[in-house]
Amino acid sequence: MIRVALKGLLGRKLRAALTAIAIVLGVAMVSGTYVLTDTIKAAFSTVFSTVYKHSDAVITGKSAIGTDNGGGGNTQPPSLSGSLLTEVQHLPGVALASAGISDSARLIGHNGKVIGRGGAPGLAFSYTPSGQRFNPLTLIRGSWPAGPGDIAIDEATASRSSFPLGQTIGVVARGPEQRFRITGIVKFANVSSLGGATMAVFTLPTAQQLFHKNGQYDTIDVAAAHGVSPRRLVSEIRPLLPASAQVKTGQQQAQQATKDTSGFLTIFQDFLLAFGGVALFVGSFVIANTLSITIAQRTRELATMRTLGATGRQVLRSVLLEAFVIGSLASVVGLFLGLALAKGLNQLFVSFGIDLPQSGTVFATRTIVVSLIVGILITLAAALRPALRATRVPPIAAVREGAVLPPSRLARLGSYPAGVTIALAIALMLVGLFVGGLSTGSRLLAIGLGTLALFLGVAMLAPTLVPPLARVLGLPAAKLGGAAGSLARGNAARNPARTASTASALMIGLTMVTLVGVLAAGLRTRFQDSVNQLFVANYAVTATDNFSPIGIAAEQALRRVPGVEVVSGVRAGRGRAFGSNMNVTAVDPGVTRVMALKWQSGNPSTPAQLDGSGALVSKDWASANHLHVGSPLSLQTPSGTVLHLTVRGVFDPPKGGSQLGDLSISTTRFDTAYPNPQNLYTFVNIQGGATPANTGLLNMALSGFPDAKLQTKTQFTHNQLQGLTLLLNLLYVLLSLSIVVSLFGIVNTLVLTVFERTRELGMLRAVGMTRRQIRRLIRHESVITALLGATLGIPLGVVLALMVGVALKYPVFTVPVGTLVVFVLAAVIAGLVAAILPARRAGRLNVLEALQYE
Amino acid sequence: MHDQLQPTGSNSNVVHARGLTRRYGEGATAVDALRGISIDVRSGQLVAVMGPSGSGKSTLMHILAGLDKPTSGTVEIAGTEITELRDSKLTLLRREHIGFVFQFFNLLPMLDAEENILLPLSIAGERPDDGWLEELLRKTGLTDRRSHRPAELSGGEQQRVAIARSLITHPTILLADEPTGNLDSKTGSEILELLRDSADAYHQTIVMVTHDARVASIADRILVLADGMIVKELIGSSASEVLEVMSTLG
Ligand SMILES: Nc1ncnc2c1ncn2[C@@H]1O[C@H](COP(=O)(O)OP(=O)(O)O)[C@@H](O)[C@H]1O
Ligand SMILES: [Mg+2]
């Protein structure tokens, strides 16, 4: 019996392969995600364990508000005082202690631009000969920096940006660009790529000066004396430390650092897995549909088996066995395809500016197990319904032509189950979106399940919608395609369940794409509106990557430009107030001349009155914390200072985002409370406004600051939206995977249909249809199916976007008509592409054989 | 799985059917395919069912095989009343007692001749009896063609595979619906010979539908159906007598 099932499968190789592809792609995405993220994790872990390999204990600064991965602003922990090193060195358990600087600095390429893509960091370290035993870097060529003008850079940067030994290179740290001579090329041991990160190594005094840390350190590496365990060493050091410092064993430190990055990587992993999930979900539709068609075509065969004594259960088992074999093969193929896809995904992210470190490819057991289990289970789940259908094939079908299967119990209920499923879906989504007091996890779960149920419900309803829709959507085909077109229109509605299921798979991908597109359009308009409302400056200056904070020296340089009226920097940092960490900004009195703030309490002169203790808060944050003008509040900074502030003004930021955080203080206060203050934005007003001449003047003033970028309002809006645009494109690319899966679904259905209608197609040829007309017939049918998918998916996506918008209290509703039209056209093209193979097969049919076909 | 089927009837005949009617559809368009048929078949008999097209022959065979249910009436196969059996019991009964030969052979295209013949055993999870397989292959003249797929076999050969397949389980009764209907007359005669041979050699009970008057020479009894009723029973008639009866029925 098992052999019979397997032989049957072998006899339908093409069909089996087409079915498998639906699962292969989804599994490849799952396995590829694991391989990629594991590889990145391993790289980070190698980096950190290398860094702390020879340190028995590591002393670092400790942020008073804890480590957090919060948004903009300088999140560097406080530095260590110089005297600490001497104290540590005198401890009996210490054999050697060496202090160093670790900060970030940008290297400047030959083109005068910052080296490094996207958000990759520019790492900067200090080098001391006495600390060599702790040094994680290996010198490849040249020598370690020895004098104030020396630098060593990493090998990848040296070769990629062609900086040979002996040449000078520009560095931007706190102040304007400074030039250093390259004395050494270094690399990180055991890591093939640090991603887009660059490395700069200076002598300790140079680094201290460069980063404004004179007499201070960021780390102290300690080696224990003979016979002293790292634990004992740590407990010996601990009493010496101020509150703003901490000590850990080298191993703990490496683990902690790995853990800090793995949090982010886990989010990244889940994000990618979600797309694998969508692809698999779509794949399950394709499989279910393909199997039902195959089973319908094998009715006679299955019935014969029943007359020969096969039980319904045996039929069920043989179909499930077939699915199991297909699922297993597909999962294995997908698993290994994932290895290649991991590389592809990494390339994709690099091209989107996300360049993460790599080491040797990690192919974990978990990857294998999860990929296989998920692939096989999804295939089996998708096969269940067709398999149950197969058990309803009555033995009499062996002798009766065109025997129809009795309808399933569910089908006899008509469209009620679909209605119930949709209602349930909407209920689930409403719960997820609006019911208060739920955790984010359960909210997402409710929304996710709701969306799944919605797709299922609409797919269940689709067979009823197909005949009328196909008539409408087939109109152009019937008008333009002649006989082939009209036949195609009829064929599309001939087996509504089949067409519906094929179209539903495409619907899912299109819904997601539309959802993303509509939300993005909403965010974009909202952001543009808010810039239009807020931005009254002539120019803005940000980092070249649009989002990193930059040193305030650039702001000072701009002030010296003749004709400049206002230069107002917006500082950014992290702080802790009312028990949670938040972004803190700082403004100067000039801010009201460059930003049109909407005041709830206060007025344009309020920023000038902030002084040392005034605070400016946003309306929502104020009401959430019951604040009004005169309310006291305290803010803790990472270095441990507690600022006692009084609310002086409340402003109402535009919905689309504001350049000011929920809490702003004065720049003067900020600059004393935060070491190394940095600006997120700097706004400039200049006599004559934004003119080419002024642009030239200001750019000249910024020539020493290659990490700063001058932009007009339009450019600013565009640049600030670049992140969103990138994300949007990334989502489109990732979602296209599930669309590709659904295209295979269309190919499957058409191939099987052609096979099933062999006799009919032969007849059409016999009565004079040309090959070309036959091909056109298939193409039209394919396009009609694709359009059905679009007709279901696009409105669904718009509705979902509306719901999400409302839930986020962000009821932006910009329907990007142009984008949606593009989606419809894309669906048509997809339909044409999917029809290529089936149409060719149909065209190749030999008339005589087709008519004899049994 | 293999709970033994207990005979529920009392009749010693292999087939014992009473008052079979079968109505297709409802209301004005209803068709009465069978209008009260009773038959008994004794062990080892070869019974031929004849009659004009549409007289209900196939319907009768399907009901006897448990593939279809009568509108009224009862059928006992090997002493078991089958019209009220659940699907699972019926399947077991089919495995154990019934062999069916189809007009269109109904072989599985991906299996070779031998695998097709052994299929009922592999479905039942039973070990094939090699001696019996060789005997059937020899009797059906398929020994050399055992590893050919149906597509590589002639119509006659395919039908011989189907007959061997129905005999492999030693069924209590072999039912054949126009086994020669899709074959030329020479091949048809060979198939009729084969069936007669099986009845003689293995004491196999057979009920077969045919249009071929030459069946007269091999059948023990001929039942003639018209309009869903048995209108005549011929025993030991010649082919010409059979032809005459048939012509009066049109
Ligand atoms: N599935 C069916 N539905 C409706 N009528 C049927 C069906 N099968 C057979 N019939 C009708 O029942 C009568 C007997 O058919 P059948 O048993 O196939 O006759 P035979 O095999 O003798 O040619 C015919 O009138 C036929 O049209
Ligand atoms: Mg018939």
C-alpha cells in the first residue's frame, strides 16, 4: 500500500515537484533566517570573546539609567577617572592593569565623505604597548601608532577605500576633521567581516584628546596575579569603584556584550521569520489546492482502490503519506536552499545599508530540526482537507463516469462557515487592537491570528465571489481575446473553488503588500505635514546618515558664517524620568525662530527662559504624567546626575513626528549634565534664506565636518523619510517571496488544468483553434485568476491598513492610488509570467493523442 | 482491523438477493433501473446476465458488489446481508469475498502487471502466495509480461491482468460487467474462455454481464433482463436460441 502511494507519486513527478516548490521557498526563508542570524550572532560572540579573552577582569563605566537600546543620542556610559587605574594597579591580586579608550569616530574617504554604509559604527580604540597582552587586534602590516599623528585602521577599510600604509586619512571625532598618518593595518582575529564597521586605533593620549577624555578612560583591563581567580580579582576591585563604574570577569563581560546584541538580533530574526511564516502560509494554500486538484483527477483510481478493498482510512493514509514525502523532500531542499538564501539575504541587507559582521556560516541543529518540522507539518496540515476529501470518493466512482464527490459537511453549510470565520477574525483583530490592558505579545497574537482567520474566511468565501467577479474581470479578455478570451472567462468560473483557492494564495501576498504600502503612504504624508508645520528654518544640518548625533563643533562653526541669524542645535541624549528611560532633547532660545512650535502652555519666549532647571514637555507626555506648567520633575542622566526640573512650557507636537522629544531642557544645562554633548539636528537661518550662495557659504563652514550634511527643507523631508523608504522597499522585497509562492500556485493549477482538459483542448485544436489561440486561452485564464487575487487582496489590505492606523491612534488615510495601480499591473504581469509554462504545454499538445487520451 | 464477518443470513447460496429495486433521481424525472429482482447463485456457478442497453445490468452488478445500495430489497453475499453494512464492514467484505472485473480494466498505470495483480493483497496487508500468483500468471498467459506497465499491454492483456487481480484473493464471487465490451471479438472469446476455465479449475463462482451470445456455450445459466426485471432464464441454451431471445427484446 505504501509502495503504491510512492509509485503513484513517482508517476506524477512534475505535479509533485510543483507542489513541493510552494514549501521549498518558505522553508528556505526559515532556514536562511536562522543561518544568517546565527552566523551574525556567532560573529558578535567571537568578537566579544576575543576582546575580553586575556582580561581576567574588566572595569567599565556604568550608566546610571542602565543599558538600553533606546533611540537617538549618545548612549556611551560615563568614563572612568584616571586615579582608578593607579589604585587598581596597586591591588595585591593584580598582575597587570591597562586602561584604554573605546569610542566612535568616523573615517573620511578620498572623496571627502564618511566611510561606512548605513548605520554601521565607526569604532575607535586606543593602543598602549603595556596593554598589548589584552589587545584583541592583530597587526597585519606596519606598526602600532606611536605618536600623536599616527593611526592604525582595519584591513577591510584600508583595502575597500584604498588607503595604503603611510598615507594620511581624515578622522572626525568630537571636533572638526583631523588628519592622521596610517602607520598600521589591523584586523580582528577570527572574524571574516565586521560588516560595515570601520576601526581606528590611536595612541592613548591621542585618543583621550580626540574624544575629550583627558585623564580619563573607558575601560581598564586587568590580569590577575598568579593563583588569583577572576572571581576573587573582581571582588578585590569592586570596593574601589564609584557608582559610575562596574567590574566583571572577562567572561561575564563577553557574555553580557553578546547578550546585549542578541536582543536586537532576536528581533531581527523574528522579523525575518515572519516573512518565512507568510510564505509558508501561502504555500499551504498552494499545496491544499494542488492536492485537491490531483485528487479530483485521481477519483477513478482512488475508487478502484476502494473496490479492491482499500478502506477510507487507507486512502487517507496514502494521501497523507504522499504529502509527507513531498513535505520532507521539499523541506530538505528548502533547508539547504536556506544556506544560499542566507547569503542572498545578507546581500539584500547590505544593499539596504544594514551591514552586520560575519564569521563562518553557522548551520545549527535547531535550524535543521525547525525547518524540517515546520515544512513537514505545514504540508501535512494543508493536505488534511484534500485527504479527507479523498476518503469520500465512493467505490462506485470506479465505474461511473464523472462521478461527483458528495459535498463535505462544511460545504453543505454554504457560506455560513466563511461568514463565521470572518466575524471571528474581525473580533480577534478588534480585541488585539482596542481592548485595553493586554500585553503587546497577546495583542500581536490576537492581531496575527485574526489576520490568519481573515485570510481563511475570505478564501472560504471566495468560491461564491469567483463566478460574478470572473465575469467582470474577464470582460477585457472576452472583448480583446476573441474566442480564446471568452473561453478563458468561462473556464475561470468553471471550477470556482479551484480558481478561488488559487487566487486566494495571491491575495495574501497582495494584502500584505498593500497594507505596508498604505501605511507607509500614511506615515509619509503625516511626516511631510509635520515638517511643513514645524520647519521654518532656512537649512537643517544632520549627520550624513541622517540619524546619528554629531559633535556640537559643527554648530559652532556655522555661527561664524557671515549673515547667519540663527543657529539652533537640538541636542539628544537618554535619560530616566518617572521610572522609564526616554529620549531627552535640548534646545536653545533660538529654537522658536527655526521651529514653529504649537504652544499649549507657554509661548515663543519660553525656551529662552529654561535656564538651568526649566523643562519643555510634549502635551501627551505631560498628560500621561499629570504635568503642567510649574510641575516639578526629576531626570536622571546616564552619568548619574539627577536634574531637578520644573515644567515651563507644554507644546503640542504634530502627529507625524517632531524633532523635539517629549522632554527638552536648555542646551546650557544639557552641556553640563552630559559629557560630550551632540546635536541630532542643527537648524540655520541666514540672511537671504536658502539660496545657492548661502548654501555655498554654509557648506564652506562645514568643510571641516564631513560627517555633517547641510540640507534645505525639501531635502530634509526627503532625507528623513529615507529610512522609511528603505524599510518599505525591504518589506516589498521580503513579501515578494510569498507572491512568488502564490505564482507557483497559479502555475500548478494551470498545468493540472491543462492536463485535465487534454481531450477538450485536443477537440478545440481539431475544430480549428491555432496553437497561438490555445496559448492565449491559458494566458487569459491566468491573468483573470491573478486579477481575482488583486481584487480580493488590495481592498483587504486597505481595510487592514485602516484598522492598524486607527489602532495606532494614527488614522492617516492616504490611499496611494498610483502604488495600488502598480500592484494591479504587477498582478497582471505575474499572471502572464505564471502562464508561460502551462501555455506552452497546452500549445504543444498533439491533437490526435489528445483526442485518444484516456 | 480483521474482525471476522459473521454470516447474518441463513441462505447457503453464495449470492442471495430478494426484491431489488433501484430508483435514480426523484419525481417526474425518476428512473427505475431495477424493479424487483431476485436471484440466487450457487457456489461454482457461472451466471451470465444479458439484456438490452439500459435494462439495469450494471446497476444490478453494482448492487451485488456493494458498490451501490438498492432502493429496496436485500442482498446476502456469502451469508452476510450487505445492504445495511457500514462502509468499513463493507470494505472488509469486499476484500474477502468479492472480485470485480471492469469494462475499462481500471488498472493503476504506475504499477506493472504483477503489482496490479497483487494490489488487493497489498491493500489488505496480506502476504502473497507465490504459487497462486505463478498459477494465475500462467493461466492468464502473462508470465512473460509480468513486469510490463498497463500502457505497454494490449486491451486483452490488460483485461487478463484485471481478471488475475480479481482472482488473487480467492473471492467467494467474481462479478464482471461487460468484461469483453471494450475488446475485439477474438480477444473477447479468449476472455470468456478464461472465465470459464477459472470457474472449472478453481470452482470459482462468477456473475458476468455480456452482450456476447457466445457466452451461451460457457454459462451455466443465462438471466435476461429487460426494463429492470428478469424476463427470462435460459439454461443450457445454444447461441442461436440466445440470439433469438435477445432480438425479441430489441
Ligand atoms: N447514476 C445514474 N443516474 C441516473 N440514472 C441512471 C444512473 N445509472 C443508470 N441510470 C439509468 O438506469 C437505467 C439502467 O442503467 P444501467 O444499469 O447502466 O443499464 P445497463 O448496464 O443494462 O445498460 C438506465 O435507464 C440508465 O439511464
Ligand atoms: Mg452497463
